[in-house]
Amino acid sequence: MSILSASGGRGSPGEGSTGQTSRTTAARVRTASQRRRRIGLKTQVWLVLAAIAIGAVAVKVFGRPYKFFDMWIYHGAMEWWTNGGELYEFIAPTTTLGYTYPPFAALTMLPIAALSSHVAGWINVVLSVIALGVVLVVLLVPLADRYGWPRGLTVAIALPLALALEPNRETLGFGQVNLLLFLLVMADLVAMRLRRDPRPMALTRSTVRRFWYSGAWAGVGVGLATAIKLTPGLFILYYLVARQRRAALVASLTAGGATAVAWVLAPRESLTYFTSMVWQTDRVGAADFTPNQALSGLLARLYDQPERPGLLWFSFAALCLALGLSRAVAAHKEGDELAAFTLVGLTAAVISPISWTHHLVFVVPAIVVLGDAALRRRAAAQRLGLGGAGFTFAGLRYAAMAFSVFVVFLISPVWWVHHRLDRGGSHYDSGLWGLLAENSLILVLILLLVLMPWRPGADPAFPPPGSRARFTFTRVEQGAPDHAQA
């Protein structure tokens, strides 16, 4: 329960004593269980089947032919490497594309050399679907408890709909690792939720379980994700700015340790990557390619040139970085760590030199935050006794935003007008509406950076003052004075 729970109270995070918090949480859980809607099994099955049908139709209509293209490149690179070739000299046949991830990522991918690319692709599909399912449990179970929805049904309906969104279906179809990295990052959110409640840690005798419940491992997920792909490293900067120093230290040590292991096992590849490959952002394709829905792609297409305008991109990227991190820190201080994580993830996608559409997985928690904000506004209006328009339109803005983001990422208008300058085209060939469609996803990301709300006290990353049990290797009795914020 403590892994998934997120505060639903209206007070400021950290308000009140441990006893008051415990009684409030228990009362909220009892209330949620008492009013949990009972839905017949047949109705549940039909609802899940309807969600699966909608997702399948969306993938068929709005998706593209994939054939595990990226996994084919990874598999070829691993075969090349295990047969004595230089990892970063590999170029996939009939393409100009090679392996671009850090050496630690290559070490984790080595087992696929013993498989066919097709089998490796399907294994990745299974693991990625499981990863997204776990993330949805983390995101949606607190909402299900708050609003009295059946937990399993809520996640079962959400999973096929989430899989149908552009970033997730592209990740599965190309054989990408984004959903696995998404799970690693969101694991840090789980750790921060765990450290809010000292009771499970105080009551268990197992050192391993005490360490788990302490949440002291917050940062491990981000650290591993950063060692596999550099972009999640922005979360370490966020930890520092938000003064979550322990998480920043754990993430830095984890990323550094994993990178050091790779350096020991693959020194030549590590030297090549960090002295040369890391700077070659054009190795994966031109910035103006339609699927690049980062700020760099938007500016390159506006300038109708293959490369981003360097100084202008740097200036706007710095502005987006400042905006995204400042809003994330504000969300953290207001007690909504999920919104803070979402803003950091969206910021990373916006300012990255290249962000293909399958990188944009943080739109999933953005939709969840927007939807919950809408429901909270309606519930607040109901508690205040507002009738008529006051009740009807409460939260309508956020509901409309959540629905719009979902629809845009479901239909993915960027593929309606896929222009290539190297084939004699122009990004202005389809006029204003074509230009808007080709840049629709990055425009939504920028709007989310500016407009996405946070929910005060909904999901704090810190316990009430004086209620946090410090992790030790011996059992601490509940109520003992050995308390400090992690």
C-alpha cells in the first residue's frame, strides 16, 4: 500500500503529526474501499475488450510499419562487436546508422547477439509492456483508491490505451528501450513515496526490507537509466536544484559506478564514446527529420534546413530548461512529485538535440496529472456546494487538456505531412496547417511545460516533520526518537 499511495489531502505536505497522518490515511483508505464501485465481471470484461479494440484500431490506423528496425541495428551491432569488430564503427547494411548508446548499454544488450533480431524484438515487446503496466500501477492505483475505482480494472483499461499512443507503439514496433528506461526513472518516485511513511520500516526485522521501505535507494533508477542513455541525467540536475541531495548523490554514484564497470570491461569503446561519439548528434539523422520532435527539430523545420540554428536553439533550450526545472521544483515544494518528475521528463525531451517520437513517454504521466487535476477541481466544487455552471465547468479546462493531449498523441499528425529536404521537398510544401501538423507533438510538449498544473499535497516526496525513521541496520521501534528526514 505504501509503495502506491499518494496523498489525497488538501493540506500542505508535512502538515500535522505522525499520528494524525496515520489516522487520516487509514480513514481515507476505509472511505475509498467503502465507496469502491462494484462492477460486474461481465461488464469489466467488456470494458477491457473495448479498450483493447480501441487501442488495436488506433495502432492499425495511425501506426506505421515497424519490423523492429532499431532492434535490428542493435542486434547487428552486438553480433559485430562479439565477432571482434569495433562497436562504434558498425554501420547497419543499406543504412548510414550505427550504434549510438554508451558502452554500459551495449553490455546490457550483449545477450541479444545469441538470438535472432526478431526473437529479441518480441522479448523486448513483452518486457516493455510489463514495464508500462508497472508504471501505470504506480500512476493509477492512488487515483483508483481516491475515487473508488476498481484497481485492476483501471489499469487494465488504461494499458491498451496507453500502448496505442505514438511514443509507446513506436517503442514496441522499433524495438526501442524507452519504456524500460521509463520504469527505471519512475522507480525513484516509488522510493520517494516509500520514505514518507516510517511505519513499515520500523516494524520489519529484515535488513533488506528495511532498506527497501526506507526509500534510501532513491536515485538508483535514474542513475542506471543515465548510464544506459544520457538524457535521464537531467533528473540528477533536478535533484540538485530541488535540494534532494541524497537522491542526487545516489544517482550520480550509480551512474558513475555503472560507467566505470563499462570502462573496465570495454575501455577502448568507452574512450571512443566519451571522446568522440557523444558529440556526434547528427549520427542518428538530420535535425529536421519529421520524427525529431525536439526543439531542435522545430527550429530546423522552421528554417527549412537540415541542421538546427545553433545559437537560437541554445538560447531557447536554455529558456525551456529554466522554465521546466523551475516549475518542477515548485511542484516538488508544493508536494506533487509526480508532476515534478513529469515536467523534468518533458523538459529533457524538449531540449535534447534529438527526440524521436518514441522518446516522448512522459506524456503518459502528463495525461494522468491533467486528468486528476480536473477531477479534483470538480470534487472541490462539489464540496463547496457549487451548482449549475460552477459545478459543470469546474476542471473542464484540465479535462479538455488531458483529452486533447491524448488525442494528439493517439493520431500523431506529424506523419500526415512527412517532408524530406534531402529528397527535394520543403517543410512549407503543405502550407500553414501542414507545418503545424508536422510540429504538433513538440508544440504540445512546450505547452505542457508552460501550462501543466501540479496538485498541492497530492504526492509529496517528503514525510511530515519529525515522522521519518532513519535507516539503520538494526530494528527501530515505532515511535522511537531516532527520526530524521531522509
